[in-house]
Amino acid sequence: MDYYETKKKYRKKSFKVFANLFLKVVLVAISILIGWRIGASDKDILLLENEKKLKSFEVSILNLEEQLVSIKLKLKEANRALQEKNIIEGKNYGFEAKKVLAVALANGISEEKIINHLRILNAKEKCRNITSKEMSVSTENFIPPNSFLTLLGGGLRLKAEGVSIDESPDKPFFDPNKPIKVSLIYFGGTESLTEKLPISKKIYAGKFVVNLIIKKSNVRGSIIVRYTTCKL
């Protein structure tokens, strides 16, 4: 092999090495470009999603502001009408009702919920026959075995606690002339009443209402629970 052939062969080999190196550089550059583009695309998608959320939040704020303005206008109109009525008749109707309504709105209770409750109060009730049950009353000295009364298939439970007539263990019965504490457990909630007998209570549940009347019994240590369910 002479000098020229060796030089030609070396030149071809150098060209191949350069071509391979150039191809690798191009592939790396293309990979970097594709990765950058994908990352930029993901970033654009995130920006678009954030912009949508921001617009939705702004729309919600505008809706709430509109509702607040509407409620304020309705309250203002109601107050004006009530003031006119009070001036004409020389009375102060609805003062306590206005305070309760204002507090309810300030606490975040929706206008729709308040309206629904008012409709329930004004609706005509279709009630079933009254049912009466005997219930024992617990005292600080005595807890009877049937101190709980379960009604409506377990939907309503009652417990009554009174004050003993005498601290002697021979006379553990409660005094029916003193206030008793009645605990109500219903529909996942609890409520307590401390009043003198008779006690009346309405429990609202959707389109139904339970009317309770708790009064004295002829049986010592017991009370009568009368109840009826009504459809509104």
C-alpha cells in the first residue's frame, strides 16, 4: 500500500468518525428540543388550567357579591315596609324576627334554606293519629331500666331526667312539679330541653314534622309522651 492509498483510507475513516459524531450531536439536540417542547407544552396546559380556575373563582366571587347585594336590597325593602307599617300602626312588629334573620344570614345560612323553613312553618299539616307512650324518669338517685324511649323505628330516642322528691333511696321518684331535662336524639342530631311539664316540641325533617307533647302521668316516676307525625 502506497502513501496515497493510506492517506485516502485515513481520510475516509476520519469522515466516518466525524459523520457519526455529527449525527450524535444532532440526535442529542433533537432530543433536547423535543423534551423542552414537551415541558413547555405541559407548562402551557398548567397555565391554562390555572387561568380557568381563576376565572371560575372570579365568577363565583361575582355571583356571591350579586347575591349579597340582592339580599341587602331585599332586607332594606323589608325594613322599609315594616317601618312604614310600624309608623302607621304605632307598633314595632317583627323586630326580633329581623334580628334573627340578620344573624342567620351573617352566619352563612342560605336565603333558600331560610325560605324553605318559613314555608314549612306556614304549610298545612296532614297528621296521623296521636300515639301515647309511658316513659320512666331518671333522678340523681335512681336510673330505671327503661329510661330510654325509642320511637319511629329508632329514628327518635328520648331520655328524661328529673329532681328527686326526697333524697331517701326509698323515695327515688322525680318531682313532677319541678323542671325536667328531656334529651332528644333524632336524625343524627341531639337536643336538650329543660322545662316544666307539659312540654311541647316540633321536630322538622324534610317534608315531615313530629309533634311531641310530654306531660304528667298517673304512674309515679313516669311521664306520658304523646306524638304524631305530620306531612307538610
